[in-house]
Amino acid sequence: MMCYFTKSPSLFLLSIIGDAFIFSILMEYGPLAFAIYSSPEMETALPATGKEKATFILGYTFIILPLLLIVPLGIIDALFYRQFNELLLSIPEIGSIVTESISIKTIVFSLLQYIVPMSVCLYAVMHYTRKRVVYGIVWTITANVILAITGFFCGAITAFIAGYNDGRNGVELSEDAIANKMISTVVGPVIEWGCVFLTICSIFVVYKTYRAIKFRQL
């Protein structure tokens, strides 16, 4: 919040990036709570059915944990809403960045970006019986790298196609026009297709995790 109210665009963006990094670490590696100081043998011997265990573990990971992180942030934002709104009005650069970054599509896309690594981390914790923390960290990093590479190539291909079509049609755009067109023709489609891709990946990994939990019984 101190960075927010310095009225400095660079510090504002730095604080946003820092918050997002901390939030992503807590979200994506939250499932490691099931691997620390716990024994797979004891877990399988608990007096509960596989469905009950899966319901609790999946509910904690994808409902309780996000709420524990999002609710405090929402309370802080509500308490500082007036000052935050004044900051947006006082510095147009910050206001435009926030306005462009907040939409239903971007929010859903951001949540799905967290869910996939969370699902992979939880699957590793539930699938392996030894070195579960190590496997959880390694596979979560791997999932993030794959998502980043996939997003980069999809964005690059979309941008190349848009630029190629402009070149064929003899369209010459200014720097501002190019930036605006990239947002509309590259970022938008990447987010839309990305949401579909991430949803499919999340459903598949959650299903595999459910089976790993359900069939780990004594």
C-alpha cells in the first residue's frame, strides 16, 4: 500500500508484480501442506472413504485456500478504496493500466493460470509416496514453464499473422496504433483460447488427482 500511494507509476507496477508473485507462490504451492509432516500410510488408514478424503482435499485446495488468500486482499482493497481511487484519477498512466487489466476475461484467465499449477502440485503430492515435496515443487515449476512457453508461441504466431496480413494489405500503423491492435488482435484471442486450454488441462489433472486420492486405500 505504501508503493500504491507514492503516486509513482514505476513503484505502483513494482508493487503489483510483487503482490502477484507472492500470491502465486502461496496459491500454487499451497497443496504442499498435505505433504509436510504427513505419512501416506497414515493417510490411507484414516477412517474415511476415498470420496470423503478427495472432497476434503480438493475442497481445501480449490475453495478454502483461495478464499483465505483473496478475502484479506479484498478487505484491504475495500479499506483503501478511496485513496486508491484518488490515485487512479491523479495519474492517468496508472488508471489506464488498471482499467485495461481488469475485465471478466482477464480475471478468469488469471484464476485458471493458478488452478493448473495448483492441480499439478496436488497431483504430485497425492500420486507419489516418497519425496512428495520435491516432486510437487519440480512438477509445479514444470507446469509453469510449459504454460509460459505455450503462451509465448501462441502470442507470437498470432502477432505474426496479424502483421503479415497488414503487410499484404499495405496497412501502415503508428506505434500507438500497433500497440492498440496487438491488444485487440493478439491478447484477446490468446486469453480466450487460453481459457479453453487451461480449463481442459485443469479438469484432466483434477480428475487424475481425484483417482489418486480415492484409490489410495489400505
